[in-house]
Amino acid sequence: MVPDSGGYLRTSSSSGWKSLITFTVLLLAWISGFSSRLFAVIRFESIIHEFDPWFNYRSTAYMVKNGFYNFLNWFDERAWYPLGRIVGGTVYPGLMITSGSIHYILHSLNIPVHIRDICVFLAPVFSGLTAIATYLLTKELWSAGAGLFAACFIAIVPGYISRSVAGSYDNEGIAIFALQFTYYLWVKSVKTGSIFWACMASLSYFYMVSAWGGYVFIINLIPLHVFVLLIMGRYSDRLFTSYTTFYILGLLLSMQIPFVGFQPIRTSEHMAAAGVFALLMAMLVLKYLQSILSRAEFKYFFILAASIAAGVVFFTVVVLTYAGIIAPWSGRFYSLWDTGYAKIHIPIIASVSEHQPTTWFSFFFDLHILVTTFPVGLWYCIKNITDERVFVVLYALSAVYFAGVMVRLMLTLTPVVCMLSGIAFSRLLELFLKEEQNPSQSTFSDSDDEANGDKGSSRMYDKAGKLRKMKHEQQKEADGLGVNIRSIVIVAVLMMLMMFAVHCTWITSNAYSSPSIVLATYSQDGTRQILDDFREAYYWLSQNTASDARVMSWWDYGYQIAGMANRTTLVDNNTWNNSHIALVGKAMSSNETEAYKIMLSLDVDYVLVIFGGVIGYSGDDINKFLWMVRIAEGEHPKDIRETDYFTDRGEFRVDSEGTPTLLNCLMYKLSYYRFGDLRLDYRTPTGFDRTRNVIIGNKYFDLTYLEEAYTTEHWLVRIYRVKKPDDFNRPRIPVSERKIKRSKIFIPKKQTNKRKKGLIKNKPVVVKGKKPSRVS
Amino acid sequence: MKLHILLCVLFTTCLLNLTESQVRKKDGQSLGERVQQLMDMNLKRSVLRFNGNKFRDFVKSTPRNYSVIVMFTAMAPQRQCSICRHAHDEFQIVANSFRYSQAYSNKLFFALVDFDEGPDVFQMLRLNTAPVFMHFPAKGKPKQSDTMDIQRVGFAAEAIAKWIGERTDVQLRVFRPPNYSGTVALILLFGLVAGFLYLRRNNLDFLYNKNCWAIIAVFFCFAMVSGQMWNHIRGPPFVHKASGGGIAYIHGSSQGQFVLETYIIAVLNGAIVLGMILMTEAASHKGDVRKRRILAIAGLVLVATFFSLILSIFRSKAHGYPYSFLFK
């Protein structure tokens, strides 16, 4: 998979060759990165994946339809009923603007592409740009060869593919490009000290801020870089120019994003940047004073000024934080430092699997050989330290720490691992592939100042084609290692790199290419069966319910209901309001009567649950149920107690051993309604849950306050209608007094799907005091 | 205020009758007397120590108008109950938070029964493990849920307080005495480093030693990449006894890991890095060709062997992963 193209270079005047090869390798990296992200599209269809992307897609579609300014002012009344959501002020709009402008350009060129296809293919396209940005950054840090290696690595590494397969239309897809490109421009500006590059860096930073909340990583890493350089005594005017330009421009630009607003001058996450800015100013003043004061005076002045400054800064920060002008560390950020914090205080953060710490297995799974070799690159960067390599060292150390704390931040580790491994492999292969005629070149020389042909041609080593020729040519050995050893090493290293390529493709194909709204099962003979229950249910909702119907579900499905069914939801994946989510959790975990009160107060029309017991789908609501209980308990400790849902032995079970509270709560009833009658196959008894491999405990029950509205083919999604207060408990009118006499009342006992559909369509809507619209 | 006066009165009576009350036979005490005695004892210590007799007098006797949270434990060194010590500390924290809180009343008491002081109590309640936390409600017998499930919720002070809140409606806010040991250790460390630097201020070259920094950085990477942070947060066992009687060093699933396993992975990673560096150094340095060849081969062997080893461990954890290198 690593594109090893290009020929062997013998000509010395070959800057043309060099750029051709660079171009070819990058192009191939782009193409292979793009195509390995297409598994999901080829296997299924061009479809938006998972949860968050549905919201992004919905807002993009809204923006394309109504224009950018309407999008910024968009108040979405279909989310968080009855609160609503100010979308324009609570999203990072970079993603929508990017795909929106691509759509605009293509349409002005009369290329009619649907916005959905742009959204689906945006992340794979940007992965190529990421590869190029990584190439540029690594080239600045080490050499062009290492850059090509890094570009090839990042094009196919699973740690990045996991967030950027086709259809995964999420902020991270474009943000990694923005991240790498900002770092490239920053390193460039530190090296040159030019205001131009610093401005470009802050523009790129602006794009990053508009795209992803992870921009905080940049605005802390760059000041850290400056700070460490100051400590190391590497202060220079270049550094001063580039940082001050970058900081001021970046600060102003970042505040233009509505969602960010005044955060950069108010929250603690951004204070490090301001502090370093002040420190840099102080440094400049000191430099100036040093030139006019005597040594003793200067020393005295320095100590005095330093202690006063430290005291003033400390107290200002304390007072401002105390007065509430500077917000304290926000929860999610805080959980990075004190890892026990989230677990105790914020169940909603702990419930998301992305916020878990990382095992060594995940590291190896996502990075394979790179994770074992990047310390080599780190080693050589520290051994041959320069201003910009300080940066990559800090980048690596902080990113590896954060990735250890949170699986999700593997994404920020991946680029730097690719870069450092690129350096390690390029250094190794550079030495082993080099011809030994001119031994003077075998010592490593800094690549910064080398640009011209003679050396440059010899840097194009990482080509497979070279290998064969060298075997023929190399005969004499002065003080080299000898052909045999070198070829053995080369072959072994290439084998391992091949393993890497194979691993990446396998992981991408097997782990990261499932759209998760369309499921596939494989039967014994290998034929594939597509389970399209989610879309079936959402389509049913969109066709058979009133357009302002309110659907209650657990928050995971909020974005999908809004995006596909276009109905109002109570909670969704933007989990900003914990108490609202807790209310839904409480409704799900109370018994039917209690739940009905909550549902009435929230105006719920339909309830949607995901149930995997028929097909053995493990991500269903019963398996997530404990989190609902926990979150509900956090807000309503009097009414919901987690212990009530565990058996005496502390087990969570849905069979006859389960606790009565569990067996009678709303979620249980909605999941298992009529399931007790169902016999899945002749070997198992009725009511056998395939996900949990038990016979359910409470088989036969009726629903009082809800009625089944729709159940999909494989029972994966079940939708219930909440009865209005006038739907039941009405005084019974004797048959003789009824105005409408029905000869036969249909009792739904064992329904088939077809029958059920018909029933609901033809059911007379009887509203008290009104004449029924239709008589059957 | 009322409580305060009551306490004063109780205290004086307590002083007067201290010797007397201890000697006096305890059957047939009225409820008021018992409450008073408990309050007296509670003045001295927040967790009451009961032996068999006291347990029967204060906890098993009826009528009561107070609940008692009892920890059954075995603190004697020969019992070798290491978690009992932790449990006791946590329990003490809860009891103290209650003792010095606004909610303090004579409705709830904290008590402790040590196995060596009251083995009959353990027999009576058919307990054969320790520690066990039980709640004895004011009315009726303790139910199943009055025994705290420490398997599931653990015995951190917060968990105990939450459980007490569920059982008795006394909402406790756990106040942990601030733990200064971490801060002190940090200050001490900084002091040591600063002192060391000051003593060696004429010879600070080691700060400029790149090898030193590089080694620190690389080891930090090993620690993180081998999942030490996961260990820190989740606290997995060191190794696990396998079902066949042997010891499992490697966790069977991809979701978990053992502490020893992470050390093994760190060592394997280190060996691969070492191998890569050896190969690179062998090719980049001048000097004895023979020595460099050996270095290069050694590096290659290290990289290839340990990489395939790590790959095979990975393969054993990821079920269905098809690839391996050199050996399975």
C-alpha cells in the first residue's frame, strides 16, 4: 500500500526528477488513502454514518438551502424539545462551510453533485490534503524523504482512518488537516521569522478554530514550544516576531467564531498563550535593559522584577477566577488531567466509550509498527535538536500523554507518530540504501540547508526499484557493512512495512468501515444479508406521523431521528443539558405510570427504542440501560436508585432472576412487549433474547399508556405511540347507546407486519366529543 | 442549641457515671439509657467498637429508635486482611463526616465489630467474610439490601455515604481530611532537585546532556504506549490465575490488560527501538567494520524477533486477526 513509485536516480542534476517523484508519491498516497476509505461506500452505499455526522449533514443541507447567514441565525426548534437549540451559535461551522463552498463551486461550474455526496467524500479527500501537510511539516523538521514516508504513513494509518472513512462526515476529518497545516506554517514561521508565514499560520489556525474544538491543543502547544525554547535559552528575534504575530492575529480571528466568542480571553485553557505572550514581552524588555545596565544592577533588577511579576500574575489569575471572570477548567478538559474526576462527577462523560483510557492493544491496533518505532524518531530529534525539533518533541510527548488518557485523542497522536516513524525509517533506509562510493555522505547532515541536486538526488532512497540495481552494482567494500547485510536489513524492513500496509487495510476493512445504521450479517453459505431496520423505522416516522410529532428516545438516536425522520426530538447527541437527559433517563427507568406523567409533561407523542434481542445486536438500549439509570440517578436520587436494578448478587439480568423494578420499567416493557410470544427458532423457548442469551423474566404483560405503533422487520427499532389522556380511562358507553356501531372489533392478537400496518392506517381516530372522521 | 445543652448535660453525667456505667450490668436498660450511652461513647470516638455483649445490647435489642451502621471486619495482623485496613479508613472518614456535620443526631450510629473481639457476632449473623457493612434499621430486621454490596460499588467513603443515604435518608457529605502527603512529597522532590542543582551549580553540564533527555522522553513514550495510564485509572490485577491452574500473563480479550502484560509490552517496545537505533548507528558510524556488522545484525534480530513477538501477542488478543510475522 505504501506507494513506492519512481525510478532510480543516477543523474545529478535532477531537481526535476526530484519534484516529479515527490509529486508522484504524494499523488499515490492521496489515491491509496482515498480508496482505502471507500470500503463502506462500496459495500453498502453512499451514506452518512453513525450519529454526529447526521447532524452535520442536516446543518450543511440547511446551509446550502437557506444560505450562510440564515444558518448562523438558525434556531432549531426540532431539537431539545421544548428548549430548542441555537445551532449557529453552538457549532463549529468550518465543516459546513467547507462542504458548502465545494458545493457552490461545483455548481457554478455546472457540475450537479448532490450535497450528500460531497459530505460523504469530504473526509477521504481531505485525508490527501493531510498527507501533503504532513509531508511539508516533516520536510521542515527533517528531510524530504522523511516527509514522503510520513505522508504515506498517514494516508493509510488506521488511527486516522477511523475518523475519516467515507461517510464519516465529522469535524475531525478536516481538523487534522488544519492541525498539521497550522503546525507546518508555525514551524516555517519560526524558522524564517517572517511575518508572512506567521500570518498564514494564524489564518490556518482560524480555519482550525472554525472546524474543531481540538484547536485548544494548538493554542497550548505553540505557547509551550515558545516557553521551552525560552527556557533552553533559544530566544531569538525570529521567535518573537512569529509568536507575537501569530498570537494576536490568532486571538482576534478565533473570537470571530460565534461558538468560541470571548472564551479565548476568559477561560483557563487559553491563559497559557496569554502568559507566554507576556513572558516574551518581558524577555524583550530584559534584553534591552541588559544592554544598558551594568551586570550587578541587572541581576538585582531581574530578581526583583521576576518576583513581582510572578506574584502579580498569580494573584490576578486567582482573583479573576474567584470572581468568575475567568471560567475555571471545563469538565471535559479537566478530565484530561485528573482522570478520576470524570468517573465520579460526570456520568455522561464516563458513559461515552470514546472517553475511556487507552490500552496498549488500541495503540497497536491503530498504529501497528509505527507505535514501536516512533521513539526512534524522537531519539534522533532530541539528539540533533534544533528550534523546530523542540516543537515536534513537545508535540509527541503531549500527544502521547493525552492519547493514553483518552482513546479519542489517539487522533492527535497519529500525525506525530507518522512523522517520527517517517524520520526513523527514512534515516535507517537512507543509510542502508546509499551507495558506498562516497563515504563522506554517510554521516548525517542536516537537511535544512541542502537543496541542490547532488545531495538531493541521493535522498531519494526510499524506492523499491533501487534495491535490485544496487545488488548488481555494489561489489567493492571500503568500510561499509557489505552488500549482504545491507540487503538483508533492507528486505526485512520492507517486509515489516508491507505488514503495516496489510494490517492497515485489514483493520480499515474490518473495524472502521461499518456505517452502523445499516448492519450486515453473513449467513452460513457466505451470503450477505442487509439489515436496514434503522432507516425503515425513520422512514416510517417521516411518513406516518404528524410533522410536529415529538419522539422520545435515548440521546444516541437524537441526531438520526432529526436527520432522517425530520421529527422533533427531546434529547440528542449534543449533550449540553444533563438534566434534560436525566429526565428522559428517568422516564425510561420508571414504571409505566410514572413514566407516563413525565411523558405527558414533555408532550411526547412517540417513544422509540432500539432492541437487539431478535438478531443479537449488542448495542441496543437494554445494554445501555444502566447508563440511563445512572444519569437519571444523578439528578433524581430520590426516585431512581441504581441498586434497584441489580439483583442481590449485584448482577444486571433481564431473566426471571431480575429485580421487579427492572422487569417493570418502561424500557424493559417497550423492548420486550409481545416478545414473550415470539419463538425465534424451534430449539429455543419463546421469549429467548439472543443478545443476552436468556429467556426474559416478564413475558406476558400489557401496555396501559402506550401502544405499539411500528416494529421493524428484525425488531431492531420499536416505536410506540403515547396515548393521549382521552385515549383511555373513558367511561364505557353501552353498545346500545353508541352512535357508531361496529359489528366486529378487531383484536390484535398475533399480528403480522402487514396486518399491523393496515390496522394503524385504518384505525378510526376517535376524539371525545367529535364526530369520527371515518367509519370502518 | 438544644442539642448542645443536651450534650453538655450528657457529658457531665458521663464523667460522673463513667466508672459506674461501665461496670453496671446492661440488660434491662431502657431505650433512653442506651441512647445516652451511645451518645457518650460517640463523644469519645466517632466509630464505636462493639464486642459481642455490646453488640447484643445496642444493636440487637429492641426497641430502638436509632439505626446503626456496623462494619464487620478483621483488623488483627494475623488475619491478613489487607483491604480491611482501607475499609476501616474509609469508614472512619464517613463516620467523622457525620459526627462533625450539621446532620449529626442520635438517630444514626457507626459501629465496628472486630472478629477477634466478637466472633460470636459473626457466627450469629453467619458472616464468613470481612469486611461487611450492614445497616441495622430502627425498626425491623435488616433486609438483604441492608448489606452493602462492596463487590459492586466498592467501599470508598462516597459509596458508603451514598448507600447510607439510600438506607436511612441521612444525606452525608463526605469530608475527607485533606491529603497533604502528595503535596509534601512534591515539595520535597522539588526541594531535593533544587538543592541538587544548587550544590552542583558549577557543573550543570548534565542538563545539556541530550542522551539524558532523550532517554527520559523515550521512556515516557514507552510508559504511555504500553497503557500505564489505563492501569492507573482502572487498576487491573498484576496477573491472573488461569482456569487451568497456571498463571495468565496476557489478558485474553482486547478490552483489558494486566499490569505485568503492560510491562512486557514496554520491554518489547524498548527492544524494537533499541534494535532500530543499533542498526542506524551501525550504518552511520565509522570504525571497525566487524563490530558494526555485528551491531547491525544484532539490531535486525532484535527488531524482527520482538516485533513478531508483539505481533503474536496482539494476534492472541484480537480474535480473528490473520497476520503474523516469523512466528505465530
